[in-house]
Amino acid sequence: MRIKLNLLLCVLVLFLECCLGRFLVEKNSLRITSPKSLKGSYECAIGNFGVPQYGGTLIGSVVYPNVNQKGCRNFTDYDASFQSKPGVFPTFLLVDRGDCYFTLKAWNAQNGGAAAILVADDKVETLITMDTPDEGNVANDDYVEKINIPSTLISKSLGDRIKKALLNGEVVHINLDWREALPHPDDRVEYELWTNSNDECGPKCDNQIDFVKSFKGAAQFLEKKGFTQFTPHFITWYCPNDFLLSNQCKSQCINNGRYCAPDPENDFNKGYDGKDVVLQNLRQACFFKVANESGRPWQWWDYVTDFSIRCPMKEKKYTEDCSDQVIKSLGVDLEKINACVGDPDADVENRVLKAEQDLQIGKESRGDITILPTLVINNRQYRGKLSRPAVLKAICSGFQETTEPSICLTSDMETNECLENNGGCWQDKSSNITACRDTFRGRVCECPIVNNVKFVGDGYTHCEASGALSCDFHNGGCWKQSHGGRLYSACHDDYKKGCDCPSGFKGDGVLSCEDIDECKEKLACQCPQCKCENTFGSYECKCNSGLLYSRENDTCIGRYTSSSVPSIWTIILVAVITLSGGYAFYKYRIQRYMDTEIRAIMAQYMPLDNQPLIIPNQEAHDDI
Ligand SMILES: *[C@@H]1O[C@H](CO)[C@@H](O)[C@H](O)[C@H]1NC(C)=O
Ligand SMILES: *[C@@H]1O[C@H](CO)[C@@H](O)[C@H](O)[C@H]1NC(C)=O
Ligand SMILES: *[C@@H]1O[C@H](CO)[C@@H](O)[C@H](O)[C@H]1NC(C)=O
Ligand SMILES: *[C@@H]1O[C@H](CO)[C@@H](O)[C@H](O)[C@H]1NC(C)=O
């Protein structure tokens, strides 16, 4: 039995290798910014684990370790910490390919504090995709899911050149750029999930269903709002003609060997067979077709999660009956789904599965689907781990810039990369102002705008307040001191740069400004009648013998100046008298007028015994 099983698996593998050979390596760009001799853009291949920064960039400085150059052992044993320090570029750890899994190298690099791992190929060849090891090959599978740094494979020749530059004591700065890793042509993202209903294949299946469960909310939101168009897909194989009558094909295939799936437990005598999986895959595909036709494609996510919860293989509920119940509870037309599924025992083609098989072969930019599960976003295969934030980040980067839906910009999408070491960005410790900003495009180091104060700089090693209001931040780096309830500052809120001691002070304006002693330095108040007294930031000058001090002319002047020209006080006095006289007269007139008017009105109702008044127009109205 084992031999025959292996034979069939071999056939399947051969089929995959011969006919689905066009596997595309997904790339991002790597730009070396220094040293000059290496400046330029290079290709590198995105690893199929960790979290590539889709839509974003990451700048770092390359470190090639002295020992453990393949990164197969952890780095904590050595004195090598690649943890990025504030104000210093994050570390990109360069290791050599070989001796252990790519994932282990990445895991060790991550634990050593590296921000990304560059794996240098060990032979001259075209770039390959670094993948996760198959299940069972890793003693401790757990860590693969915990890798969250991006990983990238570079060619042997580039690796050699970088090593040589480092050996020469040069600093190698690299900008990893994933902005063009996915096309982002418009305001709708089309994506496909190539999946499988098998729930007994170990960590890979668990991870797949965990992903569907955790991504459901976001997927449904995006779909309902028209931001995305999602389609689920299912890989099937066909039974080679020579094996059509074998037990293997009979138990693994439906529709007479046309559509097959591997046995879930790799044991034909136990549990569910491959054909149960194909059939459930077909039902899921049909569910999507029917739901989509009724305008509610997002219900697929409900069906798949509900089915996995209510009908698991473990509990022997992976049945048509159970599936029917889930379909009914979601209010979807079971008749239509049954019609779509058709008769699995009939020797006929199934339209849905036929279409799925045709789509497995890649076209245009997409490449063949050979890894399960595979996510295809805007017709490119997604690389990286299947987790909600990582995938959402990739989908978000598939929107034309500025058309991203709000979900892409929520705090939910933040990767918290700023929490650790401030993401290697500039930070002002005393005020907590930071250049690190968490976005779905990864963390960016960008000088911020805080309380309308704009900061400028490279975002990594320095930022400084600039422009209007820059004095609000650390007083613009200038001297200040408060004295007697007044603030003296060398910062000026205009666009003028630099610090300048206020008048009455002298100094560099940055560290110190000192009060100028105007009296001692004979700068003011030097007239014979003057008595000078220095104050903080100024001076006081008093004059003897009733004279007044004129600050403007720095001299003492007589209190009452007599001259032919009337003094300002005389003019004011005359004006005041004239005005108050006029006002009194005006008041009198008003009073008089009011008097006569009121009398006139009252006289209409009662006789007034005062002496007659001159009441204008009175006769005409007085006729009672
Ligand atoms: C590092 O590896 C050594 C053995 O190679 C192991 O004893 C140690 O626990 C590891 N440290 C970490 C942090 O994994
Ligand atoms: C789903 O429905 C939309 C709109 O009706 C259509 O454009 C799309 O092709 C359908 N998808 C599938 C896989 O049938
Ligand atoms: C800066 O943030 C830390 C941690 O959030 C906090 O403990 C500290 O008080 C903050 N400092 C200032 C000046 O806000
Ligand atoms: C100050 O001096 C100017 C001429 O030097 C004179 O015209 C002006 O009247 C003086 N001011 C006072 C307040 O004495």
C-alpha cells in the first residue's frame, strides 16, 4: 500500500514539475546607496515567510557576522547584537545560504535584533524563492509563524561584492523597496486565495483556517464596500490514465479521475479520502459561485469558517449533511449548490472544477500555483506569511496611492514597529517627539509635525524644528530664562534661523545670554544729572532736581518746558474744555427737547396745569 501510495505521489509530483513548471519568483528592489562603488539597484527575491513590507521601504546598514556566517545558530551566544539603536540605521544581517533552512536563518537574525535578513546565494544561478520547509522537517515548527522580519535572497555576485566592501571597512547602506512588488493600478484590488478544505494536514492547514477566520472581518468589509473583488480557488490534480482503475485514484478522485486531491491522512484505509476533500472543495467553490450570483460574495468567508468549526474531520463531521446544514443556516439556496456540484460519480466534466484546473496554469505576471495556500493579489503571488496584518498590508499596497480604504490607515494596521527601539528613527527623549510613524506600508522615519511645528531632517539621525512656531519646541534650541515673571528668549518665531540674544543681553544665544550692565559699560544714562541703575535685561535711569529722563534721547529734560509753541498738554487741556463744554450744551438741548416731546404726548391724555408750552402741531390732534 505504501509503495503504491508513493508511486501515485510521485506521479503527482512529476506532473507538477513537468506541467506546472512556470513558477515565478516574486521580487522587490534593493538599492545600495553607499559606498559609491556599489551604488545602484539590484534584484532580490522575496522570501515566502516573514513579513515583507509591501508598499513600503526599509533602510538599513549591512552587517556580515564574523562567526556563524550562515546564521544557522542563534546569535545570542556571541557578542553580536544587531538591535538597532536610535539614530543609527537598522541592521540588515547578511548571511550565506546553506547548512540549514532559510527560515531558521531568518529566525536567528530576528532574535539577534536584525531588521531584515539578506541571504546570499551560494552558487551562480537565477534567483529562487526561499520557502518554508515542508511539515515534519522542522522539529519545532512554531518559530516559522513567529518570523516577522522581511527576508530576501540576493545573488552570489552581489553578496560577494557587499562582503568585500565591508571587509574594506566601508559602510554599506541598503534601501529595500517593496513599493513596486505588487501592481497598484487603481482603486480596486482583485485577489484570489488558493486554498483547500482539508483540515487535517497539520500546521499548514491549521494556519490556513486560522488565517481565514482572522481575515474574515477585513475581507467582508472590503468586499461589501467594493474595495476588493475576491475569488477563492481550489487546486486539484487529475489521475494519469494508466492509474484510472487503481484504488488510489478511485479513493482520491471524483468524476472518473478528473479531479483528485491527496488523502488527508496519507492513509487510504483510514478516515476521509482525497475524494471527500475534492468534493468539499467543489462545494466551497460552488458556494462562492451561487453567493456571488446573488450579489453577496462575502458569504463565502462565513461558510468556510462555519464549516471548519461545525464540521471538522476530527469529529467525523466532514460530511455532506453537515455542509448542507451550514449552507441552509446561511440562507443560501442549497438546490443551486447541488446543481453546481452535479454527480461526482458520473464520468463527466464539472464546469467549475475544469475552470479551476485551467486557472492553475499561470498567465501574464502571475506564475503557476504550486504552493498551497497561495494568495494572488492583483495577479501577482503574495510572498510572506499568511497572517491578517501581513496580508492586509499587502492588499492595501495594491491600491493606487491615496485610494486606500480607511481600514488600511487605522491603528489596527499598525505594525508596532515603532515600539521597539523607536524603529531606529530619530527621537527626542525629553519630549517623546519621534520621527517613527507606523503605517501599513511599514514604519517610516519621517520628521513629524507636532502642534503645528514642522520638523525637518533625515528622520533617522536628526530632525529639528523649523519655520514659524519652532520656538515652541525646546525653545528652538536657544537660550531662555524667566525672571521676575517675564520670559526672556533668544528664539525668534519668524523664519530667521539661529538664536539671537534679546536686546539688553549679549552671548551666543544658544547656551547663554548675559544681561548687559548698561551703567557699567556706559551705554546709557551717562548725563551729569543722571543716576543709573542696572536691571535684568535693561536699566533704570533717574534724573536729579525734578528733571525727567527721556529714554529716547538718553538725557534729562525739564519737567515743564516753556516755549512759544503750546505744549501738547495745553492743547489737550483746551481740547478737553472745549469738548466738555460742547457736551454739556448738547445734553441741555436733548433734555429740553425730551421735555417738550413728553409733555406733548402726555397732554393728549390729561390736562397739564403748567404754564402753556409751545407744542408744535398740537392743534391738529387735540380734538376730544
Ligand atoms: C542558542 O543556542 C544554544 C545552543 O546552540 C541554546 O542552548 C540556547 O538556548 C539558544 N538561545 C536562544 C535564545 O535560543
Ligand atoms: C462575481 O460577480 C461579479 C459581478 O457580478 C462578476 O464580475 C465576477 O466575474 C463573478 N466572479 C465569479 C468568480 O464568478
Ligand atoms: C515619554 O513616554 C514614556 C513612555 O510612554 C513616559 O514614561 C514618559 O513620561 C514620557 N515623557 C514625556 C516627557 O512625555
Ligand atoms: C530728542 O532730540 C530730538 C533732536 O535731537 C528733538 O527733536 C526732540 O524734541 C528730543 N525729544 C525730547 C523728548 O526732548
